[in-house]
Amino acid sequence: MKPLDLIYQSARANPRHIILPEGRDPRVAEAALRITGEGLARVTLMDGPELPGVTSMISAEAPDLVELSIHWHRLREGRGMTAERALEEMRDPIRQSAMRVRLGQADGTVGGAVATTADTVRAALQIIGKAPDAGIVSSFFLMLSCGSEAKLKGGMIFADCGLVIEPDAAGLAAIARSAAQSCRQVLRETPRVALLSFSTAGSAEHPSLGRIREALRLIREAEPDLEVDGELQFDAALDDAIRAKKAPGSRLTGRPNVFVFPDLASGNIGYKIAQRLGGLTAIGPILQGLAKPANDLSRGCSADDIVAAAAITSVQASGAAPQLVAHATLPDSRVASGAV
């Protein structure tokens, strides 16, 4: 079964309540209808048309708007938030969706078809917040290689390609561990993690490599059973024969399904090359490390992309996958506003 079909199957098995805050966009309205019709999630559509099977809501006229603004005021009062400003900001559908998720009125939210990544992610960070056990909030792209002419078929996790600009060693380790968990949860595969670089197993020396090597140490210390290796060039990570030659001591027992890039520049460039030249389908950015799911979209997304992101959000909200199969706090100022 193709990875995306498996994700849809998982979402249908336990459909969650997802808010789509940008209902005025025709792509979002179309996606809401399809998500509901295909049984992937229960949908609340904000500020959009009334559709069969979809709950409609006008964000600025919500009957509980004052109550939501009180929660927002309390949450940010220490940072100078006033009651009047809180009420005004809760009229914004992106913030209001995040607050409803925080309060348990919904299981997740998907936005960014219209709003910028900075606005979407900032609302998630400020309102939903980081999961207690997550070192950092980061993102991944689900990369699908399923075309009939694809040499390698299946799904892969690319992280972080949309959010954290230049993680330190601890941040890189946290991104890798979150990406491994996303692999378990979304792909339902046992993760094999490659920390990518321009060097393989010490073939080059540069101060920047110390960060990757320290990240590897931290990961292995925290999760000794996780199959992870680095630093690895992409060809050595992907190809077993090249890896055996360049890194004969590698702990990877097969092709990785999680690729962790050293910084946002390389990650963002890498996923777009794979998408535009390699023909892979890229779904994301999907956020990881939040207390509850809230995901971003590219403003160039299609209705198909929104449906897929909502299904992944529903799966995230359901918790860890029941069975694995063998592989065949970020400051507001560091949110990358235009990365996707």
C-alpha cells in the first residue's frame, strides 16, 4: 500500500476534529468537503461557505469569542496583552483555531494556504505551545516517491526544511528525535535516521561538523536503540553500497527513511530539488514538537495538499501508530517567514 493511502486508512480508522481557518479560499472549501466526504476527519470550516457535513463558523461572530479572548489575555498578560487587544486578535481565524485546539474544542488545525508561515507557526507556538518532552518545535516534509518510473519507492521524512534556521547541536538532536517519532507515527515504519552533511564519517574537517557529531552523541545517549548515523553525505546515506565503502562502520542496516539536514538552507533547497527535479511529492511543512497538532501549508498548495495535511494532522492527533512495520522552544524571532 502506498504511504499516503496508509495515512488515509489510519485517519479513517479514528477520524479527529480538524479546524480549517481559511474557508474563504476555494481550495480550502473544496478540501473541507473532500475530507468530510472521505471520512478522514470531522471538519470545522471558518469563514467559508456552508457545506454538507461540514461545520461552518464565522470567526468574528463566534458566540464564545469573549471567552476565548479571556483565555488569550490571561496567556499573554505578562507580555503586555490588554483585554481589548486580546478580543481583537481572537477574531483572527488562525489564532482562534489554535486557541480552540488548546482548549480541547478540536484536535488539530491546518492553515497557511493564505496566511504566512510566520503567522501560522507563531500562533501555534504562542497559543498551543511546545510539548513537555520536546526539545524544540520543528517541522518535516513527507516526501513520497511513488511514481511508476521512480527508482526508489516509498515515503521519507525530510527535516527540518521549513522552520528552524540554524539549530545548535541540542536543537539538531531534538529535530532528529522528533523526526524519528514522526516516522513511527505517520509512516508507521521503524525509523532509520541519517544526519546529512558534506562529509561522510570524518572525510572532511570543519568547525561546523562538530555540531553534527555532538548531535549524534546526544541522540544515541537519549535513545540508544534508535538506528541513527552521521555525518553522512546524501549519496552515502541513500545507497547501501556507497555507504559500505565510505562509512564501513555505519550502524545503519539499510536505506534511511529519515533525513535530517544540518540547517534550514540545505533542507529547504534539498526538498525542493527532490520535488521539482526528482518528481517526489512533498507534503508539508508538518510541525512536530507541539503539545497538540497545528500544521502549516505552502501558499501555493492545492486542495490535494490540504486534504493530505489534514489527514496527517488527524493521525498526529490520534497518537502513536499501534504497530510499526519494517522500512521497505523556538523564539518568535526565529520563525522562518518565507521558507516554504
